[in-house]
Amino acid sequence: MTHPGTTGATALVVADAQPNMLVGAGAAPEAAELRGVLGERVVNKSVSDTFAANPPLAAELWSAGVRRLVVVGLQSEHCVRATSLGALDAGFAVLLPS
């Protein structure tokens, strides 16, 4: 996998502050292993929508020249969906890999 820094992309890892939002007792420790592996910026959230949890985030990304987001996660029906809708509301183009 190419590090986003070498491709002109910006990587952002979202850490869920509420492990109970994940299904399954083992989900939170596994998710913790994914946080900031390659030195990416880590953003915490306490609600499903990362943008609602971090009001300045959209402006920071826009200022950095980010216009498109690839959103991935553990639960597409919860946080991935909410964050994708928040990103769309903030004017970003969103890609959801299948």
C-alpha cells in the first residue's frame, strides 16, 4: 500500500471515543490497532458523524486543498454512512469503496 503522503493524498484516521458504537466485544481493540499506523493525523469523535463531532474539520480539509474523500470503516450502516453524509453536506465529493 502506498502511503497517502507520496500520492498527494491526505490520510485521516478517525478514532471512535465510544467503543460501544461498534458491534461485537472484540471490535474496539481491533480498531485501536488501525489508528495512526503510518503517522496520519488522528481525529476523535463521540458521535457517528465525524464532521458533527469536529466542527472545524471541514474548513481545515478545504484549506488543505482536500475536495474528495474516500470513506471506509468498520460499520457502513453507522459511522461510515453518517460521516459520508456529513462530508457531502460540507461540499466534499465522497467515494465509498465496495
